[in-house]
Amino acid sequence: MVFTVKKVPPFLAILGAALFAAILACFTQWTAVEAFVDDPSKGTLSTAVHAIYAAMATGFVSDSGIEPVDELFSRGGMASLLTTSGSCWPRWLSRQSWSTRASSTDSCVPS
């Protein structure tokens, strides 16, 4: 909400909120963070950084036993977004204007 009031750009607002949540998780759910990293040889700071990066990059897999909850929280992080941006690359590389080619059947959303 602070980012909205200050009119921060969306990318920075989302990144800031994600980092805040990840740091908060390190303080409030340390056993879950250690289990997520699963490397007892790492120190506290190294485990926290590894967990934050891994969760943001490749996502978190929930195993609660409740199917709707697991489906909601097991998405794939930023790596799951690569297919969306990957579908736009051919058009960008061909240097054709999106406004001249865009139609209801031709978009950058993978089907």
C-alpha cells in the first residue's frame, strides 16, 4: 500500500513487496526456509539468500494435501513467465510494428 500511495512504478512495487515478504518469511518461518533450501552446510545468511532467490526464480511447491491450495501456491516463479515473453520474441526480432499486425487472433499471449 505504501508503494501505491507513493506512486512507485509497478515493477518496483512488486519487487519490493516480494523482497519484503521473503525477508519476513526468514524471520517468521525459519524452519520452512531451511527445509526449502535443504542444505545444512550453508550458514544462516547464505540459506536466507538462497531461499529468497530460489523462491523468486523457480517458485515454491506447496504440499499441504489440499488440492486447491497446492495448485494456488505451486506456480513456478519468474521462470514460469518465460513462455509468455518467449512468444513475443519472433515479432520483436522481425521488427514489425505490433500495432500494424495486432488483431484479435494475433497476440503475444501463448495459446
